[in-house]
Amino acid sequence: KAFAPRVILSYKPIEDMTVYASWARGVNPGFVNANVPLYSAALQAQIKADNGYVDKTGAETLDSFEIGIKQQTSWLRYALTVYYGKWNNLKNQVNYSCPANACGPTVIAPFASVYTVRTGKLLGLEAEVNAALTENIDLGGTLELVGSRFNGFSSPTAFQATGKTFGTN
């Protein structure tokens, strides 16, 4: 069970213009790393050394904030939006190579997959404009800038060539 609310506030300062702000929470279920006890002791030690490893976690949540303005006139339409999101318990699937395709006494596979938890942030800007220059000519454009930052990324198989197993910002 999860509560995923959304709140939107809008204001019309003049005709055909809307200024708005919103907040919403998204929720994904938590997880349990139930397979870890089936892996070899050496592999379990490697997995549990990851600072994001947990046996189980609560729900993954995303709090999203957005503010924007929109207007449409007889010849011009535009929209400008800025948004920010903060993730908690963000799922990061991590694969570990298993020597000789044996992850444990009863687990025959090339990789052992587990989930770790991270936090992350997302920041973005969207702008769109359309103008009717003449009766037969329209001009439009869109711009989107997005940035994200995560407190870390774990991928022993991807980082293997560097001698590292974990990356941070």
C-alpha cells in the first residue's frame, strides 16, 4: 500500500495565461535481496561491502516539484517549465561476476544480481514556443535541459577494467 499524492496550484493573472506550481510523490515497492544467502561466502562479502547494500528496504519514492507559465494568444503560444525531483531508496541493480559460473553451491549462473539503494536528484528546464509569423508560415522551437546526480553508482562488471567497483560524483 502506498499513498501517492499530487497537488497543483494554478493562477490566471491575465486572460490566456496560466502560472502553475505542482508537487507529486511517486512510489515504487521496496525490495528484498532474498538470493544473497544462497551465494558463496566470498561473493556475499563482496556484495555486502557495497555501501548501498541492504537486506531489504522500504518503498522507492520520488518527490517532484514543478513551476511554470503558459500563454496562448492569437499568434503566439509558449510554455516555460522548471522542475526538480528527489529520489530516495532509488533501486540500483548490481551484477557481480561469478567465478566459473558458480555463484554459490546451488546457484549456477554467470552473474549474481542484487539491488542496492541510492539517492538521486533531477533538475530540468523545458521551453517551447510556436509563432504564426504569417497566415502561411509558422515557426516553432523546443529546448530541454536536464541534469541528474546520484550519490553513487555500483557496477563491478562495468568498472572491472578500471580496477574499481564503485563510482561517485
